[in-house]
Amino acid sequence: MKNLGSKLRDRLRFRRWGKWILGGGILFVLLSIASVEVTSTASFCNSCHIMEPYYASWKTSAHKGIQCVQCHIEPGADNFVAAKLNGLGQVVDDVLNRTSNKPSASVSVMSCTRSGCHTTDTLKSKKIDTGVFKFDHSKHLGEKHLGVEITCTTCHSHVKGNTHFEVNTTTCVTCHLTELAPQVAGVPERAQTASIHLVVRRNEGAHKDEHGEKVPPANCTACHDAPKRSIEFGGMKFDHQQFLSFGAKCESCHAGVTGTPPEIDDGRCLECHTFGIEKVTDSREMHRVHTLGDHKVECSSCHGSIRHGLKVQTASLENFECSRCHVDQHKVQRGNYFNVAAAHASTAITPDNKEPANPMFVAHVDCTGCHTRPRPVDANPDSGAMVLAADAASCDRCHQQGFGARMIPLWQKSTRTMYDQVEASTNAADKEGADPAAIAAARALLTTVRVDGSWGVHNPKRTQQLLEEARDAILAARKKREGT
């Protein structure tokens, strides 16, 4: 009887706890469903303060009726679960005040073409003509340029003022009107990638590059049609149709409408990356990495804002297109200071070489860091034109007092002494009948040092390297002559 009573109490206790467990399980499922629903709303996204400007721009966008998760989470249960788990981690970071004020988000083409949204066929048949520019989706979707697979997010982004997922026309200019500068002879592409230099393309139609990929057209009519109506400007009347009937080219009037693209150097990479810049690869692979995946970056993040339009042309006219005459005015000085190609070439060949190109460049010091003292232009001092000259006192802003006044004379004296020795050795070897090619190479290196004008200040180690190369070339030529 006692055992029967004990069993009865255990069963009643189990039933009581079983109810709590069952109830708790049901409550957990209901709370989970509710939390999933709540966290899938746009208003929940706005509960984080860093999302306020993005939420405000979404509310006025063409996608204001679409919830954030429908775009920022790819279709599929696995993607949804992974996103929710990632969101839980973000909530913890937000509570612990570890949230970055610059959120990283991406939109997959799978989200754009999910059921109930866009279809590839519909997009390819969609043509846009705003009266200012025209766009044909069918000529872009599925294409590649410089390794970039063109998808929806290649053009649509969140970098146009306060709009959400709109098209920034800077992206159009980056692909259509600029191209990679020609490679420097003798330097591998891997070494040159560390300083990607874009140039403005000439007016030309679409064609295939050496890799067989389509190069987008750079001619004006690819994006614009000539105005059909007459335009009055500055008291004059212009009829574009009349000029075109004469065979006139757009650029005969609209020259300089694309600004000089900014150079992409290591400093731009360091805005996102901390280390590892020595692992840079060729430009095509770099484009692929940065235009696909969860950590896609916008074109302007690397290329900056490439200006195009009448305002740029006006600015060019105001400056009378100085660059048409004054081309590469400081090319030698820039090359010696940055020395990007040489530094990365040595890194690629000898990974153990830890010596940077120039400590000042690595510290992101540009020309204006040292050139701080205004002085009249030497060529015409009475013109009123001024130039910022280098000043030893500028070193003291970062280094100890008097550093520049002590070090600059030492650098220049050492450089001039070595320069004079190598120059004398070169002239002597020339009189002895040494190899003309070696003599020419040595004199070219000496010219680089002399034209630079800083006598080692721009980059002491690079300057010493140039002089040593010239000296070694002469020594080799003399030994070769003695051996013969």
C-alpha cells in the first residue's frame, strides 16, 4: 500500500512538471515565432540608432513597401536561419556597445529575382530614358568588365546622397569613360597593382579586349542622345541637330567633360584593411574579390568620385586645361617618393624583405606635409603666382624639434657626394670606351636623381638605390671591357 501511494505521488508530480515542460515548450515556440516575425520588420531594423539614416532613406525609396529581410537575406531556409543567428550576434554587440557606426550589408541578385519581385527577362526588356541619359538593362546584365560580373548591385547602391539603393552615375563613368593606365615596361602587373592608375578613355565604341571580354563603349551617344530642341545659353541659340548634320563630333565642343580619375594607392586599401596589403593580386582578381560576396564594396570606395558633366568642363575651362601642356609635371618626384612598383616588386620576389618603400608614404604623408612655405614661382616671380616650397620646420610637427634642420643637410650632402662620384666614374668609363648601353643606363639613373631636385630628401633609401644601380652598371661595364 505504501509503494502504491509513492508511485501515485510520483505520477502526479510528473504530470505537474510535464505540464510545465509542455507549456514552456509551447511558449518557447510561440516566442520564437513572434521574435522571428518582429525582427523581420523594417521598424525593428530602425531600433538600432546607426540604421536611422538608412531607414529614413528606405521610407522614401521605390522599395518602401518591401521589408529589409526580403532584400538583405537570400531566399532559402538555410540563409534565413544563418541571417537570424548573425542578427542575434549583432544584438549582443549592440548591447555591449561594440557596433560599428558603418554597417556592412549586401543585396544578392537572388534576392532581386526572388518570387514576386523582378525577373531577369523583365529586367532585360527594361529600357530607361530620362532625357538626360539612357540605359538598356539587356546590354549590362550578364556581362563582365575587368573581372566585374555586372549584377543589380553593381549599379544600384546606397551612395547617392540620401536615396536608397539608387544608381550613382559615377559607377557608369568608372566603367565607360576610364581605363587602366598602360603598364610600366619591365614591371609585372602584380607589382603595379598596388597603385592602380586610371586614365580617361578616348571616344570609341564597344569592342573586345585581349581577354575576349566586352569593353563598354566610351562614345557620348552610348549614354546620351543629342538634344532634339534648340538650347539657349549665354544669349546664343544652339541647334545640336544642325551641328551633327555637318558631321561635328560631340567632343569638338564638349571637351574635358570627364575629370582626371584619382589614383588608387595603398592608402585607400588601408581605409578597410589593417594589414596584408602585400598580398595584393592582379587588377582583374582584385575586382572579382571586391565586387562579389558578402563584403562587396562600392566602386567609389576604391575609385573615388570620378567627375563627369558640364561642371567638370567649366572647371577645366577655368583652368585652361593646364594638364594639356603641363603633363606629368612632378612625375619623377612622385615616382621617387612613392616608389610603389619597386617596393611591391621586391615584396613579390623576396617575401622576407620587410623594408617599406618609404616610411613617410606608409605614414600617409602627402606632398603638402612637407611643402608648407609659400614662395613666388622662380620662372616668373613678378606674376604673383605662388608655389608651396619644402620647409625643414615642417618636420618638427611630427618629429622632435630641429629634426629636419639636422637631417636634411646630411641626406643632401651624402647624396651629392655619391652622385659626383658616380658621375665622374661614368664619364671616365665613357672615355675608356665602355659599353654604351651601360653608360646610357647609368646616366638615365643619374638624371632621375638630378631632376628629382631634393637630393635624397624625397626618399633617401630609394635615391641611394638608384645611385648604387648606376655605380654597379659602370663597374660591370668596366669589368666586361677588361675581360675582353
